[in-house]
Amino acid sequence: MKDYQLLNNPEAIKALGHPLRMKIIDLLTQKKASVGQISQELDLAHAKAFYHVKELKKLGLIELVDTRMIQGIQEKYYQAVAQTFFLGQSLGQGPSESIDNASQAVQGSLREWRRRQILNVDLENLAQKVITDVLALKPGEKVLFSGEAEVMDFCHAMTVSCRKAGGEGMVHNIDLETFATMISETPLEILKETPPLTEALYRELDYWVVFVPLIPEDYLKEVSLEKIETLKKVDAQLHYKYCTDLKTVFVAYPLPQLSHRYLVDYQVLYDAFWKGMNVSRQRIKNEAKNIEEILKTGKTYSIWNELGTHLQFKLKADSQPALDSELFQDKKNGGEITLPEGVIFSFLDEETVSGQIVVPRKEFRGKLIYNLKIFIESGHVTAIEDSSSCPEGLLQYLKEMPDLKKVTALGIGVNPEIQGDELPENLLLRSPGQFQVILGDNSRLGGTARASTWLSMPIGRVEIEQTDGSFA
């Protein structure tokens, strides 16, 4: 059996679009089996199993690997031709819409197969981990899961785990195109009103788990900016009103469209997400312990890198570095966390923070900003030097939000399964050694969500050392 097989036959794509055939291939990647064994393991009629095996062999997706004589009858054993299947560049480019739809269905099936067989990620086990380890759900608590069709299986698996824990979960399927149409066709005056069901959810829920669509905001490009800002304002008002009780979990799931934006194979993004989600809490804690041994209160530190960042600081007294998941669970009321977990936060003695940071790449409102330079003195932002690519929206936002003028915390990635420097921001910041500087109110990081405004500034990997308190 080969490690992988490239598919460039439209007929094979259509054949693989059948869920049952994917189950047969899944079985035959694990072991060789006869038609009789396949029919038994998958609870199929023998004739049905025989038909699908014959079709899969004809299309070159499985092969005959052995024959045995059992009680005078020749029994044939089949195996998949490869552990993983990839789609060729020609797929989906033909005139047939049915082939294109089959291609998309197969890509989804192959990704699911890869998650289970190559990455060894079981949705049921992972769902249990999120509900018990991250949310620490208690009997009677209520959870809403919101996301696109791509993540519905994961959402439904988590609702089962909720019920087993004595709570209850509901699933809200978000379609971005429908959402954009709704905004476009709804009068501005109505958008200014508080949506009644949304307010009820904010009021009644204990947790809201949102699969953040990490894709460019192209789907909103035809929507007026005034309407978008109105929606954000109404949502912010609701959040402010109910955030002392509501705990929010953002899940940084990368949709396939994102690979075009970062010019990276989607498999890299897909693998980083699922491996980062599936990593054990103990491995993350071990990585975090290395950071904790370096950063101690009462010491002065300098960090720098070749991009131009050089910053000096002390940690806040009586404030030890802490993992995002620990901060989230320590809260008594509202709070938020982004998954996959794996950032250790250190809270700064603001008056000791001086220098400059260079942000090589920042995502803001669906746009990428490059090489943003921020000057800091005694914990306050004194100047911002923007590159030509920096949109006026970010500069205006920084000017309008007084809280964002102060530097309050450092975040350092410690998730050992998230690797690579070309990942989207929410995944990149969890990669080991990736630093971020927190501007604004860090109380949300500490488990209090009331009236906090903060912004993360990724600065990449840095060198760090203890100093005597003065720059060389």
C-alpha cells in the first residue's frame, strides 16, 4: 500500500462521493479483507458489499492482494491502494457541475478520513475533552455551538458530551452567504434594534462556542460599512450587558478558502488545527513550565529580534505566568478563550515597559497589515509608524480607544503540535516561541470580561535575556 495516491479521474471522484464507499476504503486502509468480512463489519448485505468492492476496484481505489481456498471456495482479499488520497489539479475544472459537486464532497470525505486515520483525531473523544477539560461543564449549564457546515459533526459530538455531563447543548449552523444576504436586505433601522432571540441567548446561556470563520471577509464586500459597524455596535452592547455571566469560546477553525489567502496548502492549516486541538493538556503544561522557569517577577528582561523589536519590561508583582486555559477556568464569571489552547500570558508592570515592537503581519477586520511599528515609553504607546499597507481603519481604531494606548501583557505560544510561520494569526500565536504584545485592558485574559478592550500584536519569535534595567 502506497502512502498516498493522486486522483485525477472524475469518475473516481463521483464514486468516492458515496459515504458507504468511504467506509469501505477506510476499513481497507487498516487491513485487508474479503467481501464477506466487509459485509460483516459494516453490517451490509453481501451483494451490496460485492457491488461496491467491484466498483472501487474498477476505479483503481482498492486492489486484490491475496486469495485463499476456504472449504473449497476461493476467497479474495482486498486492500486500499493508498493510505491517503489527494485530488489532482485538474479536478473541478470541467464543465460538469455534478463533477464539481462530487469533487467538493470527496474533498470533505478525504479530510474527514485524514483526520481519523492519519492524525488520529476521534471527534467523540475530542468533544469530551473540550466539554470536560476546557469548559469544565457543570450539570444544568447551557451551551450554544455556532459554526459553518464544515464543523457540524464536531458540534453535534459536543452536544452529546454536554448531555452526558448533565448540561445541554444546541447547534446553530451559520451560512456566511446567507448571513451577508440578510445584512444587505435588512433596513439599517432594523439592524440597529437588538435581535430578540440573540438577546435571549446572551441572557440564558452559560457558554457560547463560536467557530470563527478564519477566511477573508470577501463575503461582506458588497455590504455597506455602516451596516457592518451597526451590527458590531449592537453585538458589543449585548456583550457588555451580559458578559459577566456568559463565557465565550472562540474556535479558530480554518476554512479551505483561507489557503488561497496565505498561499499555503490547506492540508497544512487543517493538520495544524486538529493536531493543536488534540494535543494533551500535559504536553502544553510542560512547554509552559519552560517559560515559567525563565520569566520571574522582580527581574528586568529585554526581548528583541531581527525584525526590529526591542522591548524592556518587568513582570507585575505577585503575578506569575499562566496558561490561557487555566485563566479561563479560574474565572468565576464571564471570560473568553480561543481554541486550540496553548498561550501562556505574563502580566507586565506597565511603568517598566519601554522600547518598540515591529508587527510583521496583523489581521484586522478581514485585511492583512504588514510591518507596523509601535513605540512604547513607560507602558504607553507614544507613536505608531505605519507601512503603506496599513489601513486607516486600524490607525483610527487605535486612536479612538484610549485603553489601547497602554501595554499590559505578553503572550507566548506553547502548543507543541502547531508548527509553521505561515499560519493565520489565531493559530500562529499558539505555535511554540511566538510572542504577542497585548495592548489594552487585560482583565479578560484574567477571567473578567466586563468592559474590556484589548488587541493582540504578534511580533514573532524573539531572543530574551535578563538585563540590568538599561538598554545597551
